[in-house]
Amino acid sequence: MHFSATRSGLFTRGAMLVASVTAGAVLATATGAQAASHQPTDRTAAVQFADQDGFTAGELEQGKTLADGIAELGISEDQFAEALDIALTRTIDTHGLRERLAALPASPTAQQTAEAAYPGDAEAQAAMLPVLANEKVRYTTLQNLAAQSGEQAPAVAFGWWDKTKFAVGCAAAVAGVLISFVPAGSGVRVARAVKLFKSYGAKKTAEILWRFMKGKHVGSKEREAVKAFIGISAIQKSCT
């Protein structure tokens, strides 16, 4: 009788232990599932990281669009740096620009476009060739150059004008900045960006922008360069 009671008690305690373990496992599984359901996605985590790193969610999104635009251009970090260096140290020679653009064939090459923008400057022409390799971007760049030339009726003056209807958004905006960073009548944001980029140098500026576009850490002082670039009106409008 005593043995049966003891055995019964053991069974009871064992059952209670099993039930307790099972309940704990169920609770842990449910808690884990609930926690998983509240885990941020990679995109949310990236946005949160960007916020912590000094960038807003909107600036992060702009960085992704900017990266896509540069990828469409097909230029490397070094090529971007070389073009930026030219943009910071040269200006488009607007004297005779209209005539040079009018003399271009109906389908100008990248070399011909670079020569029209920087006549007699082989170094500037070579730096701009990768930027002008994309045909659609090239025609948008020609359209921008036409505006700088003061041409009022480009459809008549330029045989290539009909091809400028292509809209390539961010890629064209980046090319436009690199081809002519300081056009006449540039705003305060452009002037501020030029000052910052000159202080860093084109190579360092490109390296900072590339880190930003890849989601890598950008130092607190370096953020100024990023915000200056994405704050340029043409970039802000087309790379958002």
C-alpha cells in the first residue's frame, strides 16, 4: 500500500514536471515567434542604422536612387573622381558654345560631345568620356549645354535635338553636375557643395559618396559632403 502510494506520487510529480517543461517550451516558442514577427526587416534595420549614423530615412532612400543612377552611368569611383575634379577646376567655355553644338552631327559621339564642352582641353575631354558613354545621358547633357549656350530655338539650330526627348532621371542629373558643376547662376547649395568638395578633394569626396551609397559608415564631418551633394537641386529633384 505504501509502495503504491509512493509510486503514484512519483507518477504525479513526473506528470507535473513534464507538463511544466512542455508549457515552458510552448511559451518559449510562442515568445520567439512573437519576437520574430516584430523583428525589423533588412530595409527597416538599414533605415534605423542610417538614422543613428546621422542620415534620415529620406536621405538613405535618396542614396539608393543615387547609386542606381551612377550604376546606369556605368562609371567607377575613380572615373567619378576624375570627372568631379574637372568639374571643380574647369568651367564650360560658353564663348562659341552654340556654334560648336550646332556643328555636331545628328548622332554625336561621346568624344565629339566632350570636345564641344571642353574645346582644346584633352585632359577634361578624357575625364568626361566615361560620363558621356551612355547615349541617353549624352543627349540630355547636350540639351543642358544648349541651355547654357543661350540658344532659344534648338529644334532648328541643332540636328540632334529630337533625340533629347529621352528622360533618364538620376543618371542624367549626375552627369549634368559632373559636366558643368558651376553653370551661370548657380545657387547657394551648389556654391556650398563646391567649397566642401574642394576642401576634401575630388578623390576623397568620391570615396565618401561611394561609402554612403553602399550603406557603409560615414564620419560625422564627412556627412556634410554627402548632404551637400544630394542637396544640389538637380540631384534632389531627380534622385529621390
